[in-house]
Amino acid sequence: MVIRTDKDNVVNCPTDSWTNVPISILDAIPRRLHLEPSHPILLTRQLIESHFPSPKYAHHNILSPIVTVAQNFDSLGFPADHPGRSRTDTYYLNAGTVLRTHTSAHQADMFRRNSSEGYTISADVYRRDAIDRSHNPVFHQMEGARMWDRRKVPGGDVAKAVREELDQMGKPDIMVEDANPTINPERNPRQEEHHSIEEAEAIATHLKRTLEGVVINIFSKARVAREASGGKDGIEKTPVTKPLKIRWVETYFPFTSPSWELEVFWQDNWLELLGCGIVQQRIPIAAGVPSQIGWAFGVGLERVAMLLFSIPDIRLFWSRDARFLSQFSTLDNIRSFVPFSKHPACYKDVAFWVPSTNNSAGGGGGVEFHDNDFMEVVRETLGGQLVEDVKLMDDFKHPKTGRRSLCYRINYRSLERTLTNREVNDKHEGLKGQLEIKLGVTLR
């Protein structure tokens, strides 16, 4: 398999029975929206990067999306039976190679390189996923980390070194809900064999204060943009003076502990923005830097950009339409997106009996039907720009035969033109045929 990773580089990758990457995904790899001038994904990246100055933080934006299974899963401690390893969730180039599912695939390599105290990674990532206005199989993430080396800080006292940095940072002017203690032995444990209580408390505080500053900047700009667009094109006016609220929520990640999600109260709803935590010490130990401890975070750039620019559909990021791209320029001129058209939707249902096993995920037979397999056939048959969302309407099991029947509703809507009934009918009939061929279903 020949893969073009950008306009100048081509990679030859062997294939085997695990290969399940469609042409449409391979064609998306060279786009790298986080590097396209004036693109909202690039602007969002630059805005977040501005909070992590060089040389303390090194910025990595051109890392190859082709990684090993060991990099993507093993180095981070993903269990062997973790669903993320499944071919229904991940694009495999072959049994040992995948398109990265997260920027954390490079984390161990960054620690091993040990070239700076901190870093950020921005990159395109790939996951087989649902079809709707907020999900796409190719999207962009930013990861950041900050580490302290016990061998380099004065007296080996990391907690003191972190507290000294905190004294210089100051506290952000923001309403913060943080009801739980930093460490909870059952829900959010400290890595007792590696980190003292003082180290964990200091590093957690540094992490939270750093990310709170990022959020203040992002949403201050977002509120100003919405205020400037208030009353136009259906954008509700939001007072700039309304207090910004955030909250920290305990969670679990396999590569940090303790771990948190940061949520923002925006447009009368709590929105999950990012995940973070204190790095699992086994990762720097395995990378050959056991004396380093610190924090890491990860954030979806599309999620932030959709909030920052009021972009309603994730498909728009992939548009080459000048009416979309011309609305974005620099960080000094952030404005809410103004829709340039609203084309009518056309709904079509497809119902079928599911076979007991099929080959839909690739790499051998005997694979149970998975929603992502259906979504993949829809994308490959209809293209990524003609379907706004797909919803499961009915899941029925026959009481006598035990056969399972599913009914999906497909919302056909182009972002750039009106689809005719005849065109939609033809495409829908073509989809039905591909479902029979690729998934082995029996149409109803």
C-alpha cells in the first residue's frame, strides 16, 4: 500500500489480513488541516500553543500518522482486550501498524527524546466512528505535557520546584468548581510507589492552573466573537460580562492517575473540553527517564474550534469552498461563522437482518456486526460530504428465530448544494447493494 503523508513524502506499507483502511481515509492524510494557513483548526492550534511558550515547551506538528501498535496502545498500558484495539474502532494498515488514534501514541517517544521540559503535539488522528455533525473519522488533537526531573531540580525536591513556578503564575480570575480532593484512594488514586503526596498535590495544581488559563483565553475570544455576531444569522447574543464557569470532574485514563476532565459552562450547558492527569510513571520508566514526573493533557481541536467559531457541522472543516474558508484569517480577527447556505435534508431508511457473523471489519471472518462497520460502508459508498448524520431507529430480535433486525435513518444533506430526490434515491439504492455485498445483510 502506497500512502502519501504530505505533498512531499510517500510511504510504502505492506498489507495483510488486518488491513481495513479505505481509500477515502488515505486520501485525507495529506490535508493536515492543523497546518493549512488561516484554517480554523490551525488558528485554534495556535491559540492553545500560545500558552506554552518556547523554549520550555517544544511544539511538534508534523509527526507521521503511521505508528506501530506498540506506540499507539502498548506504550500507554492499554489492556490486550481494550475495545480501542479492535478493527471496528481502529484503522489498521497491517497487524503491527495503525493510523494513530490519538496524539498520545507519541508520548513515550517524546519522553525518550527528553529534549525539553515540556511539549505539545498537534496532529491528525483516525478512528472508525459514528456519522453525525460532531464526529468524523479523521479529526485533530493536541496533547501537551510538562515534566520535572528529580535529578535536575534543586535538592531533588520536585514539589518545591513546582510550587515556586506556581507562585509566579498567579491564579486566574474565573469561577472554578473543584469539589473533590486531588487524591481519592478508590476513585482517583495517587501512584503511591512513585509520587509523594506533596508531589502529586503540587503537580495537579500546576496542571489545573495552566489549563484554566488556556480556557479563559479560548472562551473570552469565543464570547467576544458571539457578541460581535449577536442577532445575526440565528446566533444568540451572549453578554461578554457573564461570568465564565468551569469545573473539574474525576475520571479514568489508562495513562494518567489521578485524572480529570475539564468542563465549561457554555450556552447553558456543561461541555466536556479536555482530559488530563498526572502521567503514569511506568511510561517515563519504560522510556528510559525514570526520574521524570509530570502532567499531560489532550484536547480535540475540532471541538474547541466549533465552540470558538460557532461552526455547526464538523464536515465544514474539510470544505474547500471559499465561502467557508474566507471567513477566517488571524487570531486577532476571530468572528463567529456565518452560514452561507442551508440546503434541505432528505431522510431515507434502510432495514435489514444481520448475519450472525461477517467479514465487515476486515482481517478474517467471524466478526460480529458492529455499528462502525455500517458507518464505514455509508461513508465509502456515499462519500463523507453528502450525509449529515445516521441514527439507529430500531433494533429488533425475532422472538422465534432469534434473528436481529436493524433499521437506520440516513439524513442526506450536502453543505454546498441541494440534492435532488432522484440523486438521493439512486445513491440510497447503491448503498443497499453495498450493504449486502460488504456486510452480508439481508434487506427487508
